[in-house]
Amino acid sequence: MGLEVNGLELGRRRRRRRYKAVCECAECEPCGVCGAEVCECKPICEVCGAEGCTECGGVDDAAARVVVVVAEEKKKKKVVRTKLSVSNICCEVEADLIKRLLGPLAADVKVNALTKVAIVEHACEPGEIVEILNRAHLGAKIVEAVQVRTKKKKWNAVVLVPIATTGVFAAGFFFSTAALWVGLACAGGSVALARALRTLAFRRRFDTNALVAIAVAASLFARDYLEAAGVAAAFCAAEVLQVECLRRVCELLELPPQPDALLVGGKNKKLVKPGDLKVGDLIAVRAGDSVPVDGRVLEASSGVVDESSLTGEALPVPKKPGDLVASGCVVTDGYLELSVVRTLEDSQRALREAMDVATSGGQSQALTQKLASVLVPGLVVTAAISLIWSLQQALAILVIACPCSLVMSAPLPFACTVAAAAKKGILISSGPTCLESVAASRTVAFDKTGTLTQGRARVVEALVFQEGTLMLAAALESKSSHPLAMAVVNYAMGGAAHATLPEPTDISVHPEGIRGIVEGRRVAVGSATFCGVESRRKTEVAVSVDDTPAMLFVIEDPIREEAAEVLRHLRRRRRRFVILTGDAEAPARAVGKALGIDEVSSGLSPTDKLEWVTKNKCVMIGDGTNDAPALKAATVGVAMTGTAVAVRAADVSIIADDFARVADLFDFSSRALRLVSQNIFISLAVKTVVVLLIFFDELRLSSAILADVASLLAVTLNGLRPLCRSSRRALPPPGNDDAAEDPLSPTDTTDLV
């Protein structure tokens, strides 16, 4: 049967096959009445102008209405990505609740409990998603650009009541009257009671607010007013401190707005929105301006850039033609003319995704949630049994059963580590899962060109087989982002910055090279195999013209100065190194020998690299288009300021052109797991000690509350440590191999190959 809309029946699948389209336009959609291919939203094809359907005409108003309805139905089925601000998220418990509520409707749900943001991929209307969450009183709303928290503090009841309560508590020391203690208990307990009732009514569960409310009420009922006041004061003080800590973390996770860009391409200069810039546009950045998008320097007049907000580099960095400048840097002196290499969306993609998933996923988080699911019911049963002989003991055990400190053990250290890494120019788009994988991986695979080497190659020899080839090759290479392409262009230009090159057409980029038409001739530039040129087993760029070998460039690319020191640092952490390169064996072996890497695989195609990383659990570090498949397939892919394709494929993007950030990445991962382990130990140790003291009648109810609050604060402050210290450890001087080893590294150094 066909679908009936507004009294009209849409064409059956059998009949639709018999009808022919008015035109053969690929953009025409099937007619809503008979199935012939006419425009989706109108009975007249907007592309070719064909009027209506050959079978039914499709021009009457009723048919047009049907087509519109069908178009709306199709749009509803399209999977979209929506960001939601969910103000009533307290911890990972609410995050799990959101995932359960949206599970039947959403293809994917990611929740950041710290920033109180949910990212949902769904096929239904966004309003339906919001309605489902607000039925549980989660305070959800759709936001176009997620702003976690404005810089202006919002003084609401959540902050004012705890502050007022703490003031009453302080006054109680000077006016020791029961009225003050009761007032304190009621003021602080009312906040906990309101939240507890809302959670119980709409989410069908008890939380820490319910435990605090019960403890305050029981103490008041027993006329132990000082006990009730102590519980309320501890709860309010913890609330204020936790809100302030999380506010500071959220501010670090915000994306700063980008300024308008001065477009200088063409005859007239004009200001444009960063979102309107396209790859290849020329923009000017003057002293005091922020760089709106990622670009490559074409012309610099004493250009000095402050990269501290992205890379942590304290000193301004001079820039010269050919250098990459990241979005968000500030030009402190001089003038820069940049060629846009990534759009605004691509420039901020890695950072945005890193912040979105800063707390989601990971084995450590799953472990803490599993522990909480076992611990809380066990303590609740214990409290029920102890109720037989002591109400105070039962209430104290209920209080210490709160799982907040345990479930926050993993998300907070991971989120702070991701934020701290982003401030150092390391964008971790896979969050906790990536950090855990980096710490666990024993093998690190490197691409050579642009990764272990500087990517600032120069031509040392040129063999010419056909005259007039040089400018043809340079014209085509000027459209390539490969590190060796600039060497060919610079060699052809001979230092002339404003020389004119022919304009290539029909350009096609391949993993091993680039093809196009230049001045009517078919030109290919790339590897010797790609161009059909005999290799001399050196670092080479070959050129063919009209399928005939025409030229061969021999290129040298110096090794990065910091590479040996970084590898020495990682070697002490018991990592094994492999070079995977498409370069010839001789230069690849030379780089390996200089850096102390014995395992070198040369002459690899992108498919060969892909097969290698698929078979071996490793961290793959590369920068080029030909590395993208391997970066995507690796356990963890790390892109070194490379092409947009490589950055999109990678789990980690390093903004700064600084190889030492690789060592920082491993330091960050080890430190994050160490902090998670410490937090889990703190939480479980406090709960164990408190329960034992309760059973020996050595702990009052208020002391149990203070212990639980203290464990939560200890976990919070410990998780904030990545933001309070420099991520860059001084790498040991050469020859000092007795430095402390990674405490997380196993003693077994067998590699997973």
C-alpha cells in the first residue's frame, strides 16, 4: 500500500519503477504522487525547468502539498547533531540517566558532566529530545554555540543559600543558642531537601541530597541541634567549593570567539567573518590582532606571534614565510600575510571535539561506575541492618554510602588533563579512551618526512630529462600541502617570492603524488613509482610529463633538533620505536641510525602503512595526507600540524610545530591515569575507615558527613592538579639514562607485534 497524506495516496513501489523522469537531472527527487523524478519541494524542476511529471502532471496544488509533506518527512529522518545545555546535571549519575532516556531515539549520546553539555545525534525533532529530558527536570535547552558559563557570576539560590548558611554557622560560635543552630540546619537542609524531592519524584532514586536531608531531619528530631547544624554547614561549604572549582574548569573549556579577518585577495581589502573564509584566501593580520583561522605565512614584516594560549610557549615566536600559524595566536609585533589552509570549522574542529568528549568514555570511568553500583547497595543494606540497634549508625552509614566522590574519580582528572593539554597545543579529540590507550601502548610508529624531520626540505640535486619541466612541476606542487612540495617550489622560484607560475587545472591529489594539466600538458609529481621514474634510492620527488619521465629532484630534510631528546625520554618509559616511511631505504636508514631506531620500514605505500598499524597495537605519529589511513586505523593516531585530512583522521592533533609535545602527550596520559588511581584509592579508603569507625562507635553523624565531604573535596582538588602545574617536565640531559621510569609502565617489555 502507498502512504496516504492529506487524502492522497503516494505511488506504490511497483508502479514507481515504470515511470520515467521528465529530465535526467541528478538533483531531481521522486514525485510524491507517481514516483517520477521531479523536484523534491516543487512540481517544477528547479535545475532544468521541466514542468511536472510525465505521468501525473504534478502541477496541481494537492500534489504540491503532498510533495512538501514528503520532503518534511524526509528531513525528519535525516540524522542531525544537536548540542544541549543540561543545567541540572550533578555528576555522572545524571549523565547515565540522559543516555538511558535518549537511547531509543538517539544514534549516539555524549554527555560532559563538568560542562553540563550533551551532544546528541538523532533523527527525530530536537524539541522531542528536549521534552524527554525536561520531563525528568534536567533543565535541557538547545544552544547554537555552547557557552558553558558566562564570565559574569550568576548569584542564585544555589550560591547565596550556602553562603548565608555558613555565615549563620559562624555566628553560632558567638551566640550559642539553639535558635541559631536550628536556623542553620533549616537553611542548609532546605536546599538539600528540595533537590532530594525533585530527584525522587522525577528520577526515582536517592542521591546525596536525600542522605543529607535525612541526616539533618533525624538530628533535629533527636534534638541534637549542633549535629544538625554541622551536617548542614559541611554540605553548604562543600557546595560552594565544588561549584567554584567546576566553574574554573568550565571557563578553560570554552572556545574564544574569533575576530573578523581582513581579506586582502583581489583589488579591495575588506573585513569578513572568519566563517566565510575559504582555503586559499589571503588575509592580513596586524600587530595586536588574533589569527582567525589556521594559515601559512606568505609574507612577514617582522612578524612575531604569541602562542602561549595554544602551546604554552612563554616567549613570542618570530614567523617567516612557509611557517604555519594556528588559529587563536596573537600577533604581538609586525605584520603577517597568511594563506588560509583550513576553514574556521576545521581550525576549531579538534579543539571543539576535545572539549566535547573530555569526560566521556574510558575503562577507568566504567570501573568507577561498576564499583559504585556494587558499593552503594552494599552500604545501604548494611545501614538497614544496623538500624536494628542504632539509628545514628544507620544514618552515618547512609551518608558515607554517597557515591559522588567515587564516580567523580575519573571524569575530573581526564577533563582537566584534556584542558591542560589543549593549553599546551595538544588537542585530544577522543578524550579518556585516547589517554588510556597512549599509556598502555608499548610501540610508537613514526612517519619520517615532516615528523622526525623538520619538513623544511631543500633540493640538493635536480636531474632533468626534458627541458622546460621545472616550472610545470612547481606550478603543480604549489597546489600540494606535502612537506616536500615547498622544496620544489622554492627551488623553481629561486628565492623570487612574487614570481608567476602557470595555473594548473584538473588537479587530482593521490596519497603518492599529485596530477594535473599545466599549459595543456599532463603533469604528475610524486614518488618515483607514481611517476614511472627509476629511483636512485634517495629522498626523491619525480616528475612525468605526458606519461614520460621528465625530472627527478633529490631532496634533503634535516632531522628535528629535539627528536633525539624526545625519543630518549620515551625510551626510558620502555617504548619501542618503528619508522614507517614511503621514502627510499638509504635516507630512512640514515634517520633511524641518527635517532637510534633499528626498525625501519621504507618504500611503504599508504596501504602498506595501513596494514602494518592494523596488525600492531601502536601509537602512530604522522603529518601527511598519505598518513591519514594509518592514523585512522592505529590504536591512537597523532597528527603533527599536518594536512586537514590527517588532522581529521587523528585522535590527537598537535598544533605547534614542536616534536617535544609528543613527550608531553605521554606524560599527560600517565599522569591522568595516576590521578584516577589516586582518586579511587582516596574515595574507597575514606569510606572503609569511616564505616569501621562507625561500627566501633567512634564517629558521630556530623563527622561522617564531614568525612564524605572531605573525600569529595580531596578527589576534586586532586583532579584539578593538571591545571595547576606545568605539563612540560624538563627532559633529562643526554646520557642520563638512570632517570625514574614511568610508574605505570609494566616490567614486561614484550611488544604487542
